[in-house]
Amino acid sequence: MIASFASPLDMTAATLPPPLAREHRLRIEGMTCASCVAHVEKALRKVPGVAQASVNLATETAAVSAAPEVTDAALAQAVHGAGYEVATREVDLAIAGMTCASCVAHVERALNKVPGVISTSVNLATEQARVRVSPEVNLDTLLRAVDGAGYAATPAREQQADVAHTLPEWWPVAAAAAFSLPLFAPMLALPFGRDWMLPPLLQLLLATPVQFWLGGRFYSAGWRALKSGTANMDLLVALGTSAAYGLSLYLLLRHWEHAAHEHLYFESSAIVITLVLLGKWLETRAKRQTTDAIRALQALRPDTARVRRDGVDGDVPLAAVKIGDLVVARAGERIAVDGVVAGGSSEVDESLITGESVPVAKQAGEHVTGGAVNGTGLLLIEATAIGAETTLARIIRMVEDAQAAKAPIQRLVDQVSAVFVPVVLGIALITLLGWGAYNGDWENALLNAAAVLVIACPCALGLATPTAIMAGTGVAARHGILIKDAQALEIAHAVKLVAFDKTGTLTEGKPALVAFKALAGLDQELLRLAAAVQQGSEHPLARAVIHAAQQAGLQAPAASQVQSLPGRGLSAQVKGATLYLGNQRLMQEQGAWPAEAPVQAHELEQQGRTISWLARKVQDKTELLGFMAFGDTVKPNARAAIDALRAHGVKSIMLTGDNPGSAQAVARAVGLDDFRAEVLPADKARVVSELKRDGGIVAMVGDGINDAPALAAADVGIAMGSGTDVAMQAAGITLMRGDPLLVADAISVSKRTYNKIRQNLFWAFFYNLVGIPLAAFGFLNPVVAGAAMAFSSVSVVSNALLLRRWKPAARGEVKA
């Protein structure tokens, strides 16, 4: 029997040795045929390091064998690039034990190593991790990964918002201060010629509890980090204070007989730990305030609802309410669910949801939002959305997503944080050896090295961006501006051009039929046929026609084969003939446009009216039957919105499918200098892309389904909350009221937040870039270094909290 051996040269990517290969299993969404399988396999095999990829259409899974460095994220990106998606779910974890930006990097690295993890975002300010994983990834696997990195994780939903403490949170600070002040008081008295120095043994007895009891958290957290092969702020504090404490203990034992005359440094180690504990306590309090917006929104959800069943009112848990239930809202009560008013009338305060301070009148047939406060009347509401699908739940989810996400600028911070602590340890070692070699004073060298370790502050770096984003998105949400992700917030500050849709954005979107004229036959017959074509349509113009026909008492004939013609109109079969209803372009396509357009229609168009034409095709002949003119009202704040944007240095343009006359009239009314008329829905995205190529960041504002591609194409999509869910899904920012002034407010809060991020990062880097060299060159003792380190974190969070003072410009802006 002859054995055959493969040469290393014969080994291809398809035959990686088992120890070097890693298996990935992905669930693929969107595949429908064998061709899809081929596309996905081809995309996966193109990923560098992938040895083999096999896709099963029946199970909708992909099995991938790849080199260890290939991540699930890279494979998911390849699948996305091929036009498909990897099935994922999001897991929120509460992380305990993080103290600085280095901790964030360690936790993210540990979670990203877990097979099936697509992406991880850890937020130091909220102490939470959002992990996107394949459906089969087990929660325990994630928890073990965090535990292995030296931290503790629990499911975020299980974490109690307010943990009951037997002692107040400030007690470690108070206890440390009680032990440390007697050590520090003599230092304050020396300039006045007073010698209050305590006996060396008493100094040891006071400093030891601070070092190992109250400061024990730094040792345990630092040890966990070392065991996982990493380093963090706790390790720096533990090493720095241990150096001062150890030096003092060494001097005490070495000069025991003359210790009373020896200068010891117990006060340095004790005061540094006290100051760091004080800083962490203040930081925790401040971070808690950044989540006030979420807690305020969550507080709007009542625990129970009063439901009327079989004519009897009874209180039931909110989770027991079903769609279609009749919910009773008495005067002064908070409305429990989204729904339509089935009976009664009242005024409803929706200020905490929409930011609108004026109560809104509600009566039968009108929509109400869960979380709003009912006024003086009794309302009977038919539930249309419950649980996670209510407006309030979606708002909370959107704000949580924005606060969990990382801004693009955070990538720089993450890169610095990854090497920060090792670099500081290196600088401290160089400081120790340098001073020792320079003057032989190893005592002073050790103190300078301790000062380097203590002043280094990765905490401020880690908190600079997330605290500003949390405060910014929170205050924006309170004023009716929902920011979906941190990227939209960061990009919006640089917007140079805003493209507005016309209908429903700058105008009310509720056109009325103001005139109609039959070119042949009776005017009433024209209206009747037009109503027939538009039965079942939700377009604003269709509703106007149907309403006018009903008001005139006309019965519309039945229509069949109704077909939408995007950007042009509709066609339908009525009474054996094909009817075309739409704009001038549609009439020209069908050969129905006359040599000379009716003068009356031209005059109405010049007045800003939207003109729709009706044509009928019988056999091969198409004739123009007449036209209808519609009028829409410009929103009261539309001109103020354009002026506010202009004040921010932002240009505005209007995109509309309407005729040039109507577009020009609206543009003139709102103060716009530029507009594009007769733009098809499919072309809006192309126009936005052209505007982006002309230079500058472009925002698109719209409210309809046809605006979704343009919203996605823009650098920042802004959807009116009064519009469709599709538009809101495509946009990075959603305005909860149909007020165009909120567009300028969204850009304003984005600019303010970005400025806070830049200020925070400047101070965070400034503390370290200036403080570390000063400590290394001996200009700072450990006590001053500890105070500076504690102050840096508190100042960064406090500066971010100033964003809570922001108010929309229209209501009087407050500088932060």
C-alpha cells in the first residue's frame, strides 16, 4: 500500500489544516433560488482568509471555514454587499466593573471573539453593551466572555434601575475623607509655621484602611484586568498609590528609631484614593442625569389601562390590552395606548412626546398617542397599537439605540484607549529609571513615577463622546426631535444644504379641489369619472376629489384595473374605456395634449394651483376631457424655518413633482431661491446625489413613501413624524411634529452636541498631554496629580450636562 503525502505547495485555501480553520454558521435572509445561493457563496469566498463556503437554500444557512482572523462581521458585510442579509438579534448587557475607555476596549474585544457575534458597542456612560449576534448565540456564552475579561455582565433588562443600598453611595468617600484629613491637615498647617505632624505609627494606621479596604476595588479590578492580559485605570491607581504607600512603609521600617523625623508619604496615597473615589461618585451622579430623558419617557407608560368590555369598565395590566379593545381615558389621566377616538371629545397634552406645549383638541375619529395626558373630557379610545409597537415604545427604542451607538469620532478615542495604559506604564517606568539615574534620588524618582500613574486619565477619554451624545439626544427627544443614531447627530452639524419635499413638508399636505372644468360635456361628469379612478387611493389629491364628489352628491361608477403610474398619475378601466388621470407629462405620453393648453388652466397654475388632467381612451383614440385645480396651504412656520436655516449658514432647495407654476408660488411664499419642479419620485434620490456631488453635506426632509429613497440617499435624512413609517425608517432623524422649524432646531442641537464632543475630547487629551509630562518632570506631586485626574472626569461629564439647557431657537435659545 502506497501512502500519498501532500506537499505544502499543494495545499490550497480549500484545504487549510483543521487547527488553523474556524467554522462559522450564518443564517441568510432574502434568498429565493439557486442563483441566490451562488451569489452568496461567491461573495463569501471573496473574503480574504475564507477557505470554503457552502450555502444551503433549504435551511437558509451558510457554513464557512476560514482562517482565525476572519470575523463574523466581515462575513456579514460580504453577504450585505451581495444584496442579502445575515439574520441577527440584539442583546443588551449591563456591564459592571468598567472604569475607563480601556475597559470599554477590553469588553468589546472579548465579546467580538465569541463565534456568532457580528458587532459590539460598549457605552461607558450607561455601563451597557449592545451586541448584535446570530440567533443561535447563547446568552450564557456572552456572559462568560465578559467574565473572562475581568468584568461582570447581566442581561440589561434584568438590571434594576434603582438598586436598594443599605448604606448611601457616598459612604466610601466620607470614610476615606475621615481617615485622610488627619493625614493631610499637617500639610496645610506647615506654611503657617505649625507642626501638626502625626506620629508615624498613627499615620500607618490611618492610611492602611484607605489603601486596602476603601481602595480595595482598585486592586481587585486591576488584578482582573491583568489576569485577562489587559490594563486599565484601576491598575494605574493601584500601582501609583501602592508606590507612595510602599515607599512610606519602607522608610518607616528602615528608620524605625528616627521615624518621627522622617518625611513619609502616607498622606499622598490616602488623599489620592479619596480624591479618585470622590471623582467616581460625582461622575456616577452626573452620568445618571444624562439618562433622565429615557427615564422621563419610560415614566409616561402607565402600568394599567381601564378597558370597557361587555359594557363594563375594569382595570387590567397594560400587557393584557389587545388591539381593538375600547380603552377609557378619564379627565387628567394618562392615555394608555395608541388609538382612535371612538367616543367623547377632549384636549390632549402631548408635550412630552411631540414637544408641543399647546394641548390638541381631539374628537371622534382622530388619533391619540399613548403617554399623552387627557384634559377635561372623557375619551373612549379604540386601541390600534400596543406594547412595543406604540409610538412611545418606538420613541424610547429610538433614543436608546442612538445612545447605545458610537459616533464616528469615537473610533479615534478607541484607537488611543487601546494603547493608553501600556504607554502610561512605559512612561512611568522611564520616569523612575530616568530620575534614579539622573540624581540617584530613588525616593523622589518613585514619587514622580507614582504621579505619572495617578494623573493619567483614560476615564475622561471614554466619557467624552457618549455623555455628550446621551445628553444631546435626550434633550432633543424632549423637544420632539428623535435622532436615530449617533452618526446622524454627528453629520447633521455640518449640513450645508437642506432639500425639502413640498407636499406635507412645506405645505399642509391637505389640498382642496378649488376648480374643475370639462372641455367636452358636463363638469359634474368630469368630477364623477375622476372620483371613480381614485377610489381606494390614499393620495391627498385623491381624497380631495372624492370629498368634492361626495359633497356634490355624485355616485362614482365602478373602476377596474386601477394602475399607479409613478410620478405621472393613474389609469383605470371605467365603463369599457381607459381613463388617464394625472399631470401634463401623462397627457403628452398618451397623445391627448392639445396644441394649445386651456388659458384658464394656465392662469390657475400661475396662481400656484396644482393641475390634474383627465383623458379617455376609446379604441385607438385618446381625448382630453378636462382638468381639476387643487390648492394647498403653506405651513405657518415654513418661511421662518427657511430663514432660521439661512441664519445657520444653510441653503435650502425644494424638490417637487408639481408643475413649475405651483412650485414657484410655494417657493416665493416661503422665501426659497431655488427649486426643482416636475421631479419624479424615482428621480428625487438622483437629484439628491447630484446635490451631494456639488459639494457639502446634504439633508433631505420628507414625509411620504416616495421620499424614502431620497431620504436614504442624503447624508442626513429627516422625516416628518406626521408622515409614513417607511419615511421614518429611512431617515436618521424624525421630527415628531410636522413643523418645518424643527429642521433648523435639529441642526442646532446637532451643532451644540458636536461642539460639546470636541470640547470634551480637547480637555480629555489636554489633561493627559500636559499632565503626564509635568508629572514625569517632577512638577506635580501625587496628591495634585490625583486631584487633577478626579477633576478631569467630572468636568467632562458636567460639560456634557450643559446640553440639557438647550432649547429650540423659536422658543428662546440658551447658550450652553
